[in-house]
Amino acid sequence: MHGEYDDRYDLQSTANAYMHRSKFGMSGPGLNGAHLDFLGWLPMDRMLYFGRDGRQNYTLRLSSISVQHNETKGWLLIMIPYDRNDPRNLFTIELRTPNRFDKGIAQPSVLIHRVQKAGRSYYSVLLSQSRDYYELTEGTEWVTFLEPDISGNFQTIRVSVRKMYTTDADITITSTFDPEICRLGELRKMVLATHYGVNYACIPRMRSHMGVHEIDLQRQYFYHNFYSLRATYGANECKAGYVWRSIDEYDYVCVHPHRQENAQQQALYQAERRQIIEATTNSTSESTTSISHSISSNSTEIFKDDIIESECLSPYVPRNAFLGDDICVTEREQYLTNKENESAVNLLKYYEFFNGVDTVGP
């Protein structure tokens, strides 16, 4: 199977990747979207798990992951599920353009990868559009057929590139993937008064004489709530009952919902704490300047207000949830934040990707 090291749009495929000449030799390309997601290098508010909002057919703006994120406004990575038994198995849609590390790319291209579990780990595979091409360009589309439903109708996923721009693309995605509907080879068994909130269960035809068991109801509940259970999604999906802390759009630390709310509320108090810090610093500076001038009016030394915004006024301390996080919190909040960072890896639902269990962590 063509896998991780046969992706010409990913740095790991150095032997045959689309590289470009740089001052220090051949360089690039960047990483594909699936790997950027795994590393937490894509903002969560610009990744879309398709179908999660209830829509299955619409046009959206896709932005290039080859440029800095703050230079664009569209979606950076689209995830389209295709496996009702594993929401981590999905297709990813990304836009790559000949910029920065991707200068070796010939033209703006929409790429489709399939992320699929093989053994214990998940792998991403760049899908070809024909014998020699992997790119979708303006006016082209990609269609794939999924397993047929109980009526024999194939579910499909279609991606059409409507318009290409310098660092953006308008694409239309249509998916008939329905995790709840029974598949060919299954029977739809009606159930009554179940606390799982389902009124039928999909049972393999060969087991139809055995009736409906508890495990069948649990499985149907999972199918029925396939999208609503995705409070988090992608490579950094949290275990059940946890959500991303989301102090900023790159903060994928998994915490209890009440801790997410508490962490985000800390910023509301920062303005008051920062005003106190600035007022105190200004007051001290002005007092020092006044005394200095009264001692020596001929002094050439100039005292300036020195406002250190990252310094917290006692008893507050920097939270330090990540590099650059200077929100002032109590020592207790700082302690809890550090503990959350330390335990973050243990709360990920999928901690195995292209190299198996990642040994690099907190």
C-alpha cells in the first residue's frame, strides 16, 4: 500500500517529494494536513468535521495550509468520515499552493488523503485522481463509493472544485454517508422502550435468529449519535467526558468541561489585573522621576514609564499553560493547569498514528 513515505506533498517522503532549491540546498515541502492535525499545528476553529453540524451538501471556502494561517480566513482542513464503526477513519481535504516550504509545488491543488487504521496505528494515504495525478484543480471533482445500504444503494462522497484563487478555493462537498442506516447484509430489528433512545437495531443477517442483545443496542446508540458524540474530533479527539481546554485555538489539552469554562474565564479578569499592574508601575515611575528631578535638575538621565505587562501583581502568578501564556492566575489555578498539561497525553482517545505509540511527550 502506498502510505506515509509515498506522499509527494509531505516532507517525510523526502526521496520523491516536491522540493525546491533554497540557500542551503533542497528544501520542503511541508507536512500534509493529517500530520499537522496530529501535531496540533492547525487551529481547531478552522478544521471541519463534515456532517457534524447536520449538513451534508454545501459549498465552502478552503484556504491553503502552505501560507501562514493569519493570512487566510477559510477552512484549513476538512475531515469527511466514511466508517460508522470508527470516526477516526476519514478522508481529509486540504489546499496546497506554491508558497514558502511548498514552493516546489507546480500549481494550487486540492488534495485528498485517506486516514485509515491498519493494525494498531492510523496511516494517511494520498489518493490519486488518475494514473499519474493526485491533484484536483478548478473544474474537476472526485467521487468515491462507500458500502451499500440495506436497499442496495451505494453511499457516496463527492468533492467538486468550483473556483481556484491565489491561496483559496471554493469547493462543494456532498456526502450521503449515514452511520445510522442499516447496511447490505443486515436486518433492521425493531425494539421497544429502550433507554438507548433508538427504536431499531441493525443486526447481521446470520444472527437474526438470536434476537437483539445489549451490545446491539449499544452499537446502534453509537451509530445514532455518531456526530453528536464528536465534542472533539480528529487526531486530538479526547476520551469520553473530556473537551479541549481551548485557551486559544491551538490548545488541545483535554480537560473536564468545567475546567474548560474556568480556564477561559481567567482572561476576563486579566484586564483588571493588568490595569492594576500598569497603574502601580506608572505610579512608581512617576514618583521616582519626581524625586530624581528634585535632587538634580541638571541631570541628563531620563526616566521613562516601564510597563511590564507580563508581570503579575501579588498574589497572582503567570499561568504558563503554554509558551507566551501570561494570563495572571492564582497559584492554585497555575498548579491545576500544570497538572492538566502533564496528564494531557493520557486523555487522548487516539494516541497512535503513523509511527505507532508516540514516545515523545510531556
